[in-house]
Amino acid sequence: MTTTSSRLSTSQGVPVTGRPGGAGPVQPTVVNDAVEGPFDLVDTVFEVADVSVFYGDYEAVRNVDMKIGKRRITAMIGPSGCGKSTLLRCFNRMNDLIPGTRLGGKITFHGEDLYGDHVDPIEVRRRIGMVFQKPNPFPKSIYDNIAYGPRVNGVKRGLDDLVEEALVGAALWDEVKDKLKQNALALSGGQQQRLCIARTIAVKPEVILMDEPCSALDPIATAKIEDLMQNLTRDYTIVIVTHNMQQAARVSHRTAFFTADVDREGVRHGRLVEYDETSKLFTTPSDERTEAYITGRFG
Amino acid sequence: MTTAPARHRTENPSLAGRFRPLEPLFKGMLLASLALAVLFLVVLLSYVVTEGWDRLDPRLWENFPSKLYPERAGAQSAIVGTIYVIALTGAFCVPIGVMTAIYLEEYADGSRWWNRMIELNIQNLAGVPSIVYGILGLGVIARGLDLGRTLLTASLTLSLLVLPVVIIAAREAIRAVPGSIRQASLALGATPWQTIARQVLPAAVPGIATGVILALSRAIGEAAPLLLLGAVTHITFNPSGITDSYTVLPIQIFNWTKQPEAEFHTLASAAIVILLFILLAMNSVAIWVRNRYQKRW
Ligand SMILES: Nc1ncnc2c1ncn2[C@@H]1O[C@H](COP(=O)(O)OP(=O)(O)O)[C@@H](O)[C@H]1O
Ligand SMILES: [Mg+2]
């Protein structure tokens, strides 16, 4: 909203040449095209190689290849049911919790196979946090919500500082500092979602996965979270699923567009159609399906 | 909209209510059921209180049973026995029941036939008559394990009897905890066990407490299996340990009602009041626990 310039400046001091004009069919506010250098120059956090995800026999996502850059915001967009959440949950092995889920292909995290035999999913989730679509604070105090992650990870001392730091980091401190002992469920939806972000960063992960974090929020709360995401890229790599194209355009450096292909038997499989710098994807998409989607002709 | 009104609508439809006979009828039926239940309870309570009034005095809990002198007889050994049996039954069946429920809800793969069979059997066990558990307790626990006709045998048998109720209630309570809470916890790097111990169980406590009330209320009134397990009717001492012989209130009451003298019948009614009182005391503890842990989602 009003923080365009601060958003730009948060992105690792890469020279900023300014705001592009209102080209592009949906979004006049692509703020970050210039921030992104050539992708090869950015460290790769995740490398997704020929990944397919199965629920039992159903192949929900098929043959995805993509790289996710460090301290970048990567957006995944596409019509609902095309497997965005499914793929996102693979990044911190939350899919392990759904019986019958299977992964084909390979996802590496800093070069290490995320699904290797030696990998402990608990450790994975400590390093790769997740924020869900519907704010899901624990029915406990604000303080206990934030302290929960550190506590289960064995932290006993310095919790007060950790809690403050996390709440400041999630731009919630000023609103809640006088009521840390209050039940978190008394907060508004937007505050609850920022609390969930604070709770995630209290564990000091490297990556934050967000699955439509704003879809249950009003525009003002959404704007606050988007600002927050920009600030978080100083320290964190963010992957966000959104079905809101404007949001992807506003916040992300790179965007992946997914859609669902129907195979000969009439079964729908999620496919990655196009993955590119956000400004490019939204202004000069190379696939006609992307263009159809971003211009609102489909999806 | 502002054009001519649709043909089939009148210009200005009335807002007067229509005649809806079913609404008051259903409400009346609900109230009638409630009234019937409350009426039974009141009649029962006032009946036993008036019947037992003459003997509702300290003699009842200060004295031990006497076969010859109804005016001297009391039920202290039965009261103490009942409290022991219930406490031990709770101590056995709550942890085992809750742990079983956790396993079935959080770990067992419901698509495996053996897990489904366990589930089915638990449902069925809840319906088995209590005398069958008495026979089982006698054969397996008293004789097989050689624990004899003791408090321990009685409590173990009653635990088996009410275990299905505890398991079913605890499973319902655990299932009612939203999955989003588990996901939030696991996504923060908590282990499955940390998630259960710190999030799921505390949230399930109210439901579990309700199940425990139901289970122990059933156990406290059971006489049939204990008759087989040697709850002797004439015990003139309190149990001093779990391997002592014992009696409980339902047995004592049963015994007194069989006596020819009217004084013993009065005594039986007074003992029923005591039994109800213990039941209420126990339930209020459970209700207190339930309210303390009640969560709002
Ligand atoms: N737990 C599940 N079990 C079986 N199928 C699932 C499950 N979750 C999602 N799916 C299916 O996988 C496909 C992709 O779903 P999802 O990843 O939620 O899509 P999106 O987030 O893009 O809307 C859909 O067809 C959906 O029905
Ligand atoms: Mg989704």
C-alpha cells in the first residue's frame, strides 16, 4: 500500500532502478522485477527435479522442475486443485502426515535429498516452517503460542527475549506487548495470522512456507502481511501459495504458474506451466495458458 | 425492480405469520421428555431420602455392619470399600483407556484389518453384561493370577468392565481436536508425542473427563460381578490394603434389603443416599476438571 519503497530497500541491497510502469494485464504494481538478478546468481535453496506427488494411486502433481532461490519470495499461483498446496507441503514433509502420500522425483534442500533415508522430518520442519491458510493459533496465551516452538526444541532460557524478538519480527509486538498472557484466540484474524508467522520465526527457520496466508483476511490485514513478507526476506526464504494473482505480482520475485491438465482417462494432474521472474511472467508470459490465466480469461 | 410488480405477487404481501403446528409440537415433546427425566429423578431421590431418613445419621458411617442389631449397624466398611474400589478402578482404567484411545486415533492405520477389528471389538465389549466380566474376573484374575477375592481383583475386573466406555469417550474427545492444531505443532518441529502431550491431550481433557464420569458412575453401582468376586456382605473392618477382602455399598444395600426386619430396609435406603452422595461428589470433581480445561476454538 504505502510501503513500496521500503519493500524495495529490504531486498538485500540489490540496486533498485525503480518502479515499472503499469504494463501487464493485471497488476500495475510489480515492484520487484529489478531486484531479481539473473536467477543463476541467487543461491538455490530447493531444487525440485521431476517431482510427482501421489495420493494413493492418484497423481496430483506431475513432473515438476523448479529451483527456489535464497531470500527470495517465490509465489505459486494457479486455479484451485492444481496441486499448489500439495507441492508446498512436500517442502517440509507435511505430506508425510497424510497416509498414502508418495513422492516421485527428487527435492533437494541445499543439495541434500529431502526425502533421503537419513533425513528426520522433525528436523526438516524445524528448518522449514509453515504458515497455514486459516490462522491456527493454539488455544493458549500469546506468549505460550510463540514460546511453543522454542520449548519443544528444548530452549528453556531467554524465552522472553525470543518471544519479543519474534513478535517484533512479525510486526505484532506493539499491538500485543501489554497482553502477552491473553488468549491468542481473542486476537483478530489478521493478528492471529501474524501471530502464526511470529510463532514460526521464533523457531528461527531458514524457509517459511505459506499456503494462502491471506485468503481468510480482509484487505488491510492482507496488506500488513504482505509488508511483513517483504521485511522477512532479509532473513528468510519464502514460498507462498496464493490464488490471488495481484498478491503474487505485488510480493514475489519469481512466480510459478500451475494448472491442471486432463489426461486421456479424464484425470486431472497438476502441472507447472511456467516459472519465471514475476515481472516477466505477468507482462510477457511465454505460454498462452499463463496469459489466459493472468488476463482472467480462464481459472 | 421498480417496474410493474410481478403478476403472481400481490402489491403488498402481508407479513403476518403462518400457522406452523409442528414447531410448538416438537418443542412440547422436548420439554415433556425433560420433565419426565427430572420427575423420575425427583421421585427417586425423595423416595430414598424419606425411606432412609430415620437412619441418615452418623451411625451409618461410624459403625460397621451388624446382623443382629439393626439400630447399631452401619456401613463404614462398605463406604470405605466403595471409595477404594472406585479410586483403584479409576487409577487402572483411565491411563490404559486414554493410552489405547491415543494409539487408535493417532497412530493406528485405520485401513488395516486388525485395527478395524480391535475397534469393532471395543464397541462390542461395551455391551457385554457385567456378570460376564465377573466370571472372567473370577476365572482369570482371582484364580488364574491367583490374586484371590481381594480389592485388587475387584478393581481390575471393574476396570475391564468400564474400559470400553473410557476408550470410546476418549477417542471421541481426541478426534474432536482440530487437525489444524496438530499440523501447527508438527510444523514447528514438535515430535508426534510432544504434539499429543502438549496440544491434543489438554484439549481433549473435557471430553475424557465426561467419559470417566460415565465409566466410574457405572462401576460404582455394579454389584453383579462383585458378588462373584467375593465382595463379602458382612465385613466388620476396613480394608487396609489392596489385597484385603472388602465389601461395597451396592452389595451392602442388596444384603440389607434381603433381611426380614424393616429396620434393615430403612438402613438400605440410607445407604443408597450415601452411595448417591459419593457419586455426586465424584462427578463434581470431574465437572470441575472439565470446566477448567474447557477450550474455545
Ligand atoms: N489429502 C488428500 N488426499 C487425496 N487427494 C488430495 C488430498 N489433498 C489434495 N488432494 C487432491 O490433489 C489435488 C491438488 O490439491 P491441492 O494441492 O490442495 O490443490 P491447490 O492447493 O492447488 O488448490 C486436488 O485434486 C485434490 O483433490
Ligand atoms: Mg491449496
